[in-house]
Amino acid sequence: MKPVSIKEIREKEVRRLYKEWSEINRKKRNLGYIKLEKPIRHGWFKELVLLNKLERYKCKPEIEEIAQELNHSVWGRTKEEAQKKWDNEQSNYLIYRDIPTLSPKSYNKLSDKAKKHCTIFEFKYYKKIRKRYYVRIPKHTYKIKFIRAYNTHSKIIDPELESKTDLIRQQFHKKGWYGIANHGYSWKDDWGINPTKIDRIQTKRKLNKYKNYSLEEIENNL
């Protein structure tokens, strides 16, 4: 009978360690949070805030319903970082009058009356047609402003679980283990690669075939 190789033994141990790591992470998530006695300042929010003037409008319930679905807040460590993220949202989703837009999924959750305050628009994003919805909110019923952000809770940490995680990580980085630990368990981009990047890679591969030839030789073979 053929003896079991050291590689097969290590592969079996890697699978066991990954299961243990997964169980440790589940326990760490279930530890929850503890409320701080005194909140700690932690960055800034830039967000859309509805004002009291909205009380004057009959469409108040619809606007409040839409506000619940809007991704109307971004966070940054500084005002400049929060502003940069807000500007990036404007660039990606063509925010109208500084009001965030709705995705089709969020739009479908609205009531029929609330949908009347939305206008569809299409744009090209990575060679695909995307849909978003402008939101029409009365001009004087909202304000875009910076708000101080605070940490009110702290993650509960178990030193024993953290120690076990470090030991597993160290094992994966030992000589003879690193390649096995990463094979088949590497991080996967579920969203896929950027289509523009794929085109660039394919073009580069085609050009690499001709890099050892002169221009005259390439032209003569065409």
C-alpha cells in the first residue's frame, strides 16, 4: 500500500483548520457589543436631513417613505473624506440637486403614491445600461449637511478566541504550508472583473505574440 504523502496530510489538516477558523469567527460575531459610558468622536457624516417645513406639504408621508429608502448618508474620518465619498456618489449615480438617487430594487419597495415622485433615467456603466431613479423633493424641505459621528458601542473581544485565530494564521504561513493553505481557499471576487480590465488583458496577450518580431516581419505575415 502506498504511504500517505506529507502533502496529503497537510491538506487534510488545512481543511480542519479552516473549519475551526470558521467556527471561531462565528463565535466572535456572536459576542456582540457593549455600550460605552461616554460616546467617542469618530469622524463625520454627510447626509440628507428632512426639515420641519415638510409639515406644510400634503406629500409628507410619501417623502418620508422615500427618505427611508434613500442611501442618504456617507461617513468619513474627516469632512474632506466624507465630501469626497459624496462627490463619488454623484459621479457614479448622477445625483440630482444633491439628492441621492434610488436603485430599481429600492424603487420597487415604494408605494404607488411615492413612486409618482420618482423619475427614471438610464446611463452607461462599464458597457452596460443601468437604471436609477431621480427623487423630486420640495426644495425647502431638506438640507444636506455635515453631522458629527460618534461610537456609542464597542465590540466585545475574547482574548482566547483571538489567540486561537493568530495560531491558525501562523500555521498557514509556515514553510511548506503557505501554498497549500491558499490553494482553493483564496479570496474570490463574486462581482467579477471589470470588463474594461478584461479587454485590456486580452489585448495585451494578443500583442505579446508579436513582441519578438520586427514591424516589417509582422506586416509581411498579414
